[in-house]
Amino acid sequence: MDNRIIITAAVTGSNPTKEMNPAVPYTPKEIAAAAVQCHKAGAAIAHIHVRDPNTGKPAFEKALFKEVLDRIRDRCDMLVNLTTSGLHLSGPDAIAQRLEPVSLKPDMCSLDLGSMNFRDRVFSNPPQWSREAAKCMAENGVKPEIEVFEPGHIRQAVDLVKGGMILPPPAFQLCMGVYWGIEASVESLLFMKNRLPDDCCWSVLGIGPAQLSMITMGILLGGHIRVGFEDNIYRKKGVLAESNAEMVDMAADLAVRLGREVATPAQAREILGLPY
Ligand code: ZN
């Protein structure tokens, strides 16, 4: 087992608001600053969504993604992973819009490949989307982070890997406890992990109160982990986290206590098979 562990910080997502936790970043400047702080605390990757700078509502403008990417790259060498989930986009142009962040050539982009109910809406990822997205990422030299919310998504990803659409090693993010994906339990995580292909990289996240138990399992099982406000805004029950970096710091401390070594961005590139 590679003892090194990659910590991803998902600093804003599209759900939490400043009303829920005043530290949730909205503007590109705030989002980039949060990511850089997380880098200092031990995160090798920043997973980025963007918000309307004034209202905080989920946004998907390429210019906002570009500003965040540029601001992070100006200040540190952490890997940047831009979302392509576009959960709030719809209509005939949705696929093209979802792929706009890929053209900015970040290090990674999230790749969702199964349709599902996602809280109060349908998260639509038809097969033509996942094939087109995988192709676009390969053409732009962007590594896909395959987000899986239930076991069927792993089967679809394996099919794309076998078809040569995703280059090895495939990188999975096991998303545990999203409403309405697989629940965040010890049994479910083991079930998901045991269905992954050999020689893949995998990371795990847990939603809300499941964050700590899921990342602890990830650390113990030799995986990588993700924390941050996208998944959870609390330090512990009833106590808000002061920053994303506080969560990264907690996760890094836990990983080290349990015998893992926190990967630098350069090490993360090597583990994920990215070019330098
Ligand atoms: Zn995301």
C-alpha cells in the first residue's frame, strides 16, 4: 500500500450558504483564498464550484472558474479540480456548458456518470454525456475524477475505462451519504470499495455528520479523502467549522495519527499519473 494520502478540499460546493455558515466562500477571491489556506493545512487538491459573487447562488460562468483557477495557480502548486456537475443547468446547451471548465485545462475535472435523484432534483447524466465528457477531458489533458454515488456508477466507469475512454489509473471519488445515493455506512463503503477495479486511485467523502467516519475509514483502508464545506459545515455536532482549512487540518492530523503520510501536490500528481 502506498502510505501517502491525498487530501482534497471541496471549499464551497453549491449548497451551503453564508446564512448556514458565514465562512462559506462566494467570490472567486474568497474561494481561491480558502483553497490556498487548505493547501497550507495539507490539501493537495482543491475541488472548485463557483457562485454568483453577489447572491451566492450556484453559478457556472467560465470567467468565474478562470478567475479562481488563476488566483490559485498564482499562489501555490496545488492541483485544481473544477466541477462539471452543472446540477442547476438544463436545456439543449447543458452538455456544452458543463464542459466549459474543461477547456480551461485545470489538472482535473469531476466526471459524473449516472443519473439519479439528488436531494430535490434529478441529476441527469445520460450515457452520451459521460462519453462526451470523458473524450473532452482526454483531449484537453485533464484527468477525470469519477464521482460515484452508488454501485451502478462504478460499473459504468469500468466500462469507460475498458473502452479506453479514461486513461489509467482511473481516479474515483466515493460519494457517501448524498440524498439519494448510497448511504454513508461502514458496510456500504466496503461494498463500494470492493467493486473498484484493480490499480485505481480512490478517495472517499461523507456528507454531514458522516464526514468524520467516512474519512477515517478511507485513511484506514489505504484510500484518499475529501473534506470541506461542500460536504459538511460543522466541526462537530452543533458547532460550525471556522474555515475549510480547519477541516483539512483535522483530517491531516487524523491521517498522521493513523500512520499515513500527507501527500504534497507533487506527490499527488505522481500518484494520480498526471504530467508535471
Ligand atoms: Zn463538487
